Amino acid sequence: MSDNRSDLSTLTGPRLVRLFLDAVDSHPSTDAERAEFFDFKARVFATLADRDDNPDTVKAAARARADRDRILARIEDAIGGDR
């Protein structure tokens, strides 16, 4: 997952889909990998939403960000939070 570029705006729709499917096939197994996956998923759907203003892609990006945040909170709790 870490090889996914941060700027997705220059990629075509089919290339975004291929990157996303590759990320899905990576089967993230740790919470850190899952958080990274959901961050990437949010960026992919946000990029698609910016291009065609589709409310479904906006919702998918928001759900992915919420999933990422939930996992990051779980990681933080596991390591002791703000201690």
C-alpha cells in the first residue's frame, strides 16, 4: 500500500480503479495496514467525486475516512492514548 502515490489527480479513472483493486487484493492484516487502506480508499473516491460530482462517491469517501479514523482511534487506545 505504501507505494500508492499521494496525488491521484493525474490518474485516469481506469488507472484509479486498478490501483484500488490492487489495494483490495493486498488483504491488509494489521490495523495500521487497514488504516492505510481506508485512507487510500478515501483518496480514490474523493478524487472521483471531484471529477464528476457524484454523491455516491462523496459518501464512499466519507465512509472510508470514518473507517480510517475509527481504526486510528483503536490504535491510539491500544498504545495508551494521550498519556
